[in-house]
Amino acid sequence: MKKFIYSFLLLAFLLSASSCSTKQQAIGKLEKFSTEIEANSKHYSLKDWKEAGERFNKINEKLGKYDYTLKEKKDIAMTELKIVNAIKEGLKESLPNILFDTIADWDSFYEELKSTLGF
């Protein structure tokens, strides 16, 4: 009977540690994402922004699977605030280039269309 109780307690501990580890992995991914956005977002293309948005959504899905302490919730909120600020700063720098590239693409499309139609 003692052996069963010890085995059960060990199993419960291992499952608890695994869950905590996975929860911490989700927080770690959010922090890593924050660092990458802060470092690189000023040079992002439209494709980069789309990929970053998809990645952020996946991280948030993982974060939503766990319960957090008040301190962890505060840390997550602060990290998300850093991400929002980095996005704002990154868009200030990258948006003009994205718009310029988009306009250039439309200009070349328009010129190609005109020549195809004989205008």
C-alpha cells in the first residue's frame, strides 16, 4: 500500500512539474518573441509582419491553456506591453517602406497591364 501511495505521489509530482515546465515554455516563447520584435521590427516587410502576427497568435493560444499566478499574469502583461510598443515603433520605421514597395508593385502592374492592352 505504501508503495502505491509513493508511486501515486511521484506521478502527481512529475505531472505537476511537466505542466509547470510547459507553462514556463509558453512564457519563455513570449519573452523571446518580444526580444525579436524589439530588435528587428523596424526592418520588417509586409510578409514579416504577417508571420509575426501568426506567431503571436500561436503563442497566445499556448498561454491561454494554463492558469497563472498574479505575478506571472503581471509579467505576461508587461511583456505584451513591450511587444505593443515595439510594434508601434517598428511600424513607424517599416510602414513607409512597405507602402513604397506596394505602390511600386502597383505601378509595375499598371504599366504591364497598359502594355498588354496596347495603351
